Amino acid sequence: MHLTRFTDYSIRVLLFLAVKGEERATIGEIAETFSISRNHLMKVVQELNQKGYLTAIRGKKGGLMLGRPPESITLGDLVRDTEHEMALVECFRDDNACIITPSCRLQPILNEALSAFLAVLDGYTLADLLEGHTSQLSRLMRIPTVPVND
Amino acid sequence: MHLTRFTDYSIRVLLFLAVKGEERATIGEIAETFSISRNHLMKVVQELNQKGYLTAIRGKKGGLMLGRPPESITLGDLVRDTEHEMALVECFRDDNACIITPSCRLQPILNEALSAFLAVLDGYTLADLLEGHTSQLSRLMRIPTVPVND
């Protein structure tokens, strides 16, 4: 069982932007920090932009910024938005060919388990991922610390 | 997010055996019922046998039978046993290269969500998948109904 790489990278991008705060970031910078493909990140950033999670500002002083405060981004919603297929097994899919589906209780049971999984994530926001760790994350991401009021 | 095909097929095999009850089943019969690859099923059956979920009896009157009563097979344990990798994102894996892992709170939060998912499945057994639906499942699986005491 795993989440897609798309979700994994989406969380990393938003975490990076949250740590950067008011400063704008570039895709190149995020790709380099996490040693991940720039092309893959482009698609992630584009979709996060479309869904309002981040803002891409054009121009010389442009770059990426969080589109909403980290406290308002729940991990449950983020996972629902970035996992394009929540089909736990074949009978959840449109092309399902399992012949016992009409009388099988697996799907409602798995749906109940999935709801419990997402309910836990609904209890956390992007801000919770940072809480008390912003300076360590900033160091690990090699983001220069900007003194307050500087 | 999805479970592996291995888990999906494991559940189908055990459901088939549960519906068959005292009668022995063959891999060919299960493969045909679900229109799935015989080779893939061989591996599934082998592992379910090793783990005691089913018994393979050799010989002319041989075949496959459930290794334990359906009431004693919890779906949580079955998923834990058949999902070979519960690595929700990269930082769960041995080859993790995400540089922020030491200060990132994602892993404990995802572990909490995963526990909630499995806790729901721990509340159900293979018998619950059948409950009240054995005759419909038997018809869908094209298993001839054996009259009681016959």
C-alpha cells in the first residue's frame, strides 16, 4: 500500500514553500533540494497552482509562494486532491471485471477503512508538519535563514 | 492509493474457499472464475499456504481448502500479511533519500493514519465478507450448491 509519488512530491513542495515563508521559491531550487526530476515537479507545481495550494508569480521578482496559510491546508484534503485514484482494489475502478462485486462486502469495508485513514489526516495541517521544526527543516533544505524584520 | 493485486487476489482466493466450504477447490477453477492468470494465482496460493491461510492437499482427492475458520481470519492481519510493502511514501523505505526526514513529522502522522486504516480492517473477518451473501456469492462464482447433509 502506498501513496503516489505525486502526493509525496506535492507535500514536499508545499513544505518547502511553507518554510520559505514570504520569500519566493523556484522549481529548480526545490528539484535540487530533494534531488528530484524538474519535469516531474513542473506537473506537480502546475496542479497545486490550479488547485490554489500555491501561487506562481511571473516576472523578474516572480516565483512560487504558498497560496494559503499552512494552517488552512489539511493533509486529508491535500491527499484527496493529489491521489488521482483512490481505487484500493479492482472493484473501485470503472473497468472492474470482478464477477462477485454485486454481492461482495469488501468495497464498503475498505471504504470504511479509507475514511478512517483520511479522518486522521483531516486532523493535521501543513502547519503541523512544521511545528517546532521550522529551523531544522530550513537547515536541511539549505534555505538561508532570514532574520525577522530584516 | 491502492492495495496490491496480490492482496486483492488473496482475498478472492480465500473468499472462494470459504464459499466452497468442505469441498476442495483447484487453482484452475479459481483462475477461471475470476478470469485471472493461473501463474499469478500460483504465487498467491503458495504464500497463503505458507502462512496457514489455506491447506493444499495432494493426491487424487486433493485440492485447496481454508486453513482456518473464516471467523478467525481478520482482514487487518490478512492485509498486513499480503501487502509486502506498507511504505506509504519514500521515507518509509530502506532506500529513502529524502533529506528532510530527520525533522519531518510526515512519517508519524501517516503511521497514525495507517493504524486507523488497519484498525477498521481488524474489526472484520473473512466471515463478515460472506455474511448473508453466501448463496449469491456461490451463484456468482458458479459453485454448484451442495445440499446440507448430502
